[in-house]
Amino acid sequence: MNFDLKSAEFWDPEALHKEMVRVFDVCHGCRVCYTLCPSFVKLFEVTDDVAGVFGEVDNLTEKQINDTVDLCWQCKICDPICPYTPPHALDIDFPRTLIRYNLVRKKKEGIKFRDKVFAHVDLVGRLSSYAAPIVNWANRNGLIRELMEKYLGIHRDRMLPTFHSQTFDEWHRKHSRKPAPPKKQDEKVLLFYTCTVNYNEPDIGKAAVAVLERNGIECFVPLRQKCCGLPFIDACMLDNFMENVKANVAMLSNAVRQGYKIVAPSASCSYMLKHDYPSYLSGEDSALVSKNTYDLSEYLVKLNDTGKLDLNFTGRVGNVRYHQPCHLMAQKIGFPAAEILKLIPGTSVNRLQCCSGHDGSWSVKKEYFEESMKIGKPLFNFMKQDDSCCSTDCPLSAIQIEQGTGEKALHPVILLARAYGIEVGGDGSWVGTALNRKRANAREL
């Protein structure tokens, strides 16, 4: 597969069409991914239409290809399942092939205003945090939501993230002025806190800092971090994406050379740093970032494996129903969050590895919201089976779970902090409290 952005072949429509037909033909004959997502359901529908079950797919129309591509939300879970990924001779990378197709397609068609809005998460997040009470009210107002559906294509029933007047970035500036706890280990971590944590779920970042500091780990949080770039590449805004990639790689590789490991509390972002950055920006720096990046739970498992994790838990979590996000599954690192939670005395973990159906901006769009809720139904049913606490590493999957069940799904690091007797409050205070599963109206004004 050609994924060299600088090559003429990458951008050549004829070469691209030939590659799309080649990949679709292989998938058409394999069908291992039939039940993974609507994109594959559509793929086999259109290929059967033109080729029959065992025929060739050379006669696919542009519309049939577009219909298949539009239903892919880049969850990446077909990657670890596909039997033809490199080093196989057929060299199939379905997600990246579709990214290439969209880049060429959007270069010709242009990018919709709605997609540009969704892509500028730092700008939207920063502006929304300045007027958080008004934005949160507007996002729940029926009349305004009707207008948003009409003019922005945002489904009126889609639960939207909550914004906070104090971002995680702003909270940490004040926290970092406080005397640091005595360092007990030689571990050093750079927390790549992610946009969602910064603007919408700052308590995840606070809990991460609390857990790392509890374990005597130096936690460095560079301020004004840039988005990993995933929303930009989803919108095919390549120049904006590469600007963020280059800035992040420069900052993160410099930290790695100073002895820091990179830790991210969101699976989508850790996947980007590990697996996508080297594909878009070759070189020693991006390889260094990739090699030294960990998902947060993955890093905590690493600490435990080396006997460095504090296991003196004073709080209780109880039963947990855990959802592993797609981008964590695609990293092929097992179930690190479940491993960590099981270390807490009296905790049992039931887990489900499936797609929540949210996928960033995909499920926000009015044309896909209903489909996203159908995809998430098995997860909703799993989470509602008993009175366990709901947990997921993905803040967007947490929104989807809350939409489908009415329950606030907590990040594993928040549960771990509570097991240490640390409750992260909205004002940034840390106090010991009991775990309260019911959502205390998480959508603050």
C-alpha cells in the first residue's frame, strides 16, 4: 500500500481507484470483518451487487465506493483482525487506504464547514471554556439544538460534551505551584493530557496527576499542548494536521531525550502517537515518540510488573463493568485497565470489547446518530446488567454509554484514585470519599 504523502502516485485518482478495487476485492473474498462495522456491511452489499459472491469488483462506481468510505469511522479494529496486514504480501491496511481515498476526494470536492468546526477542537474548546455556562445551557436547549441540526448537521438528540470554565491546563498551572510530593522513584512521565480531558473531562487529568504523584513519579505537564491531530485528519485537513504533528513530535521527542515517558489517558491519542505519527512524519524523532508512548493504564501495568506500583489501597470500588475502546484494542496490548482495577481488593471486573459507536464527530452528525445508537446497543445492554460501576478509557465512549444507559461511565484512573482514598472534585480539591456510582448530574452549568 502506498502511503507516501509526497509521492505523485498517492494523489493520482487512477492509481487510487486501482488500489481501492484491489483492497475491496481482497475484503470481498475474505469477509472476516463482516460484523465489525457498517462500512463492511455496505462494502459486501455493493461488491455482491456488482460481482456476486465470488466475482471481481472492478466495476464499482464512485458512489458505491463513497457510500462504503463514509461509513468508516477509523476505529482501527479491523487492523488486528485482518489476516492480510503487513508483512503479508497482499499488504492490506483498510483504514489507511480509506484515509488516502478521502484525502484525494476532499482535495477535489472541498471540506464542509461543519467538518472544519468539528476539526478545530482546540479553538472550539478554548472559546467554549470562556463561556462554559452559556455553551452548556445552549447544548441542552431544545430550540437551539433544532437550529444546530438545521444549520450544522448536529443531531438534536446527541448528548454533547460538557465544557468547564477551568480547563485541566489552567488547573495544573495552579497545582504545579504547590510543593511537589517527595520523589521516591526515578520514573519521569510527560502527561499528554488530550483535548477531551483539557476542555471536557478535567477530572481525568487531575486523577492521573494524583495517581502518578501518589506513586512518587515526576509528572511533567507541558502547557498549551496541541491536539494530537486526529480530528484534523478525519476532516482531511492535512496541512493543519501536519502542523500539529510536527509541533508535538518536536516537543515530545525532546522530552523523551530528557528521560521522560509519554503517557496519554485517551486511547485514540495514544494510538495516534504510537502508530500514526511515524506514517505521516518519518524520521528519528517520530520513531522515538512512538517507541516511548504509553496509554495511561498500560503504563500503570508496566509499573506494577516492575514492583513500582503502590498497592496500599484504602478505598473500595466494588464491581466494575468495563468497556475497552476500539483504539485500545487496536494497540494489541491486552486489557491493562482491567488488570489494574483487579488489583484493588474486593473488586471484580467484567469486561466487554466492542465498539460504542460514538467515534468522535461521526455519531454527532444527524445522518449517523441513529446508526451509532444501534451499534452501541450491545454495550448499553452489557452496562445495564447489574449495579456495577461503568468504566471506560475513552471519554467519548463514556458519553455514548451515558446516552444509552443514563449512567456516567468513569475513567479507570478515577476509580484507581478513589481506591487510594482520593476523590477528585470539580474544584480541583482531593478529598477521601466513598464511590458514588449514580451520575450526580454530570452536565454542570
